[in-house]
Amino acid sequence: MTIRSILQGRSDRIISGHLEDQVRAAINILAEHRIGAIPVMDQNRVVGIFSERDLVRLFSAHGPEILDRSLGEVMTRTPVLAAIDMSIMGALALMTQKRVRHLPIMDDDLLCGFISIGDLVKYRIDKIEAEASALRDYIAT
């Protein structure tokens, strides 16, 4: 299975921020949508990620003044990217190896999705439960 299978059935809308957005606006987006990170865009290019981890690190180092800075100043600049046709297990391995919890998903050079490690784990659990159910049904017949 590939990441494409996770993205199927989802809305095409990707919640994101822009280089010039203030940190306080990004925090409001995270809170409103109950998410842990957003890709940061410059026109149609992913140029970074802003996450809860970034916020904690920045707040610890700079205090409340960080709220008025732009995402372009504070984002994680070298986001780990994944291709839409990457396997789910490959994506899980990549996230574990790189110690990230969110992946922008690319189809060629275009952002087509944004997933969390929770999305991947949920997908794997659902598949395992479906297989277990099918085995129980098979044994019962």
C-alpha cells in the first residue's frame, strides 16, 4: 500500500501557512484545526514546516516575542518530503529515521497532501483489524 491510498477520499484542501504569516496566526490555525503542524508555502512550493515542536523550542529560547515573527524566520527550513507513491511502511521508516511526525506529500513537484505519523499508524491498525476479522470469519465457516 502507498500513501496515495491514505489520501484517497480526503478533501483536496491542505491547511498551510505562508512565509509572511505571523507565528500567532499559525498557532490559531493549529488550534482551530486541531493539528500539530502545517507546511509553509512560498507560492506553490513547500519551503518549510511549522510545528508544535518549533513553537516550544522557540518560545523557550525567545519568549512571547516569538508570536510576532514570521513563519519564514522560524520554520523548519529543510522539510522531509515523501512521494505520493511511497509505501506506507517506507513512510513510517522515513519518519522514524528522520525523527519527524509530519510529511508533506509530493506528486512530482506539487504538494498533494500532508500526513502525520498518526495517519499512518491508524491506517496500519485498520488494515490489521480488517485482516484479523477476515481470518476470524474464515475460521468460523
